[in-house]
Amino acid sequence: MPASAWAAQNLVLVSDPWCPVACAASAPRPGYMVEIAKAVFEPAGYRVDYQVVPFARAEMMINNGEAAGFLGVLKLPKRQHWVFPASAQATSRVCFYTRPSDSWTYSGDKSLHKLSLGTIRGYSYGAEIDQKLALSNVDEVGGIDAFKRNVSKLMVNHLDAIVEYELVAQYQFHQAKTQLRNAGCGRTNDSLYIGFSPKRRDARELAQLLDEGVNALRKSGQLKQILQSYGVSDWVVK
């Protein structure tokens, strides 16, 4: 079915909240990836319906076709049947964060031994960090407030450190005026995408439209305007 046949329908895009990529759906700034999606798809005739749901629920909605796209995900083997655009919509390192008074520093495998780390249920932190998490005692939390809950557990000494994408952590700490210490990061920048449901027969057209639309936004300067409102730089143009 051509993309035009879907154009009268809502384009449901989902994510758990992780500003500045995807924030509260009712917020004046719902997230820069949400704003990019609206700037690309709405002029093409789609009605973008952005919904905030827990991470595991969002994955299920893509797999069963309840949602068209998941904002800000990695390309992983378990998602090999999903449809991705050719270019990423964000890049970021994964870092470890501690209380300001702590001195622990991430320096590779040995530094993680027996550490209590806070993560979010269902998340992948990229190949480099995922394989290292097995060296620690990982404490997973779920739900749409998982990041805030991990920070709270860290501050009352229930965790030694939390794991988060640097792009997200810096924004969250600035907004909440929370002072945590960056204790070191992985070596690689992970690419994050809007992944489309394989249940949509127009998924490849949507992915191509996104690639073309982001390039057009970049050339017009609109992409820069969207990103600047979140304090984010273009991941391609430095």
C-alpha cells in the first residue's frame, strides 16, 4: 500500500520519556525527535500522534503494529525485522554517573567488578557497554519515570552509579538542577534512529521520507532551530 493511502490516518510514534530526544507528550517542547518527525511527516499529510509509554510496551507496539515508529532506538539483532532510515537521528556516548562526592571512575572491565549499577529495564546501552554490565550487579527499573527513580536510588546510596546516554543525562541534570558526577564514558558513539514497524507495508517509504525530510530541514536551517531550542548540536554538522 503506498504511503499516500495511509496519509489520512494517525502516524503513532512511541517512546518512553528521555528528554531531549522524547519528552512528555503534552509539554511545549515534546522532544527534538518528536519535533523533527512532525516537521517531516505532517507536511506530507500525516497526523503525528506521539505517545509516551514504558520502553518494553513501546517495543511490543512496534512488533505487533500498534505503533508506526519508536523514537531513538538502536539497531539490534532483535530488531532486524524493523525498518530503519539510512541515517541516524541522534548519536551519543553511554556514561556512568555517581554522587558528586564519590571518587570511583570507570576505567574498563575491572572497575565495574561488584559495582551496583542502575539501568532501565529493556534498554540496550550499545554493544560496548552491554557486554560489560554482566560484570556488575545490575539493578533494573521500569516505567516512564525510570531515570528519575534511578537518580533517587543513587542519592540514597542504594546504587553506586547509574548508566545513561550522555545526551540525555546532561539535559536532565540541567533541567532538574541535579548535580551528578560523570565518572567516565564508553569509547563509542551509538547511533539512534526512529525505527518503523515491519507490520506497516509503507514502512520503507516512511524511512525514506524521514531521510529526505531531515536532509531538507538541515539545508533550510529548520533542523538547527529545532535542536538549538533543546541545547543540542547537529550530530552530523559540527
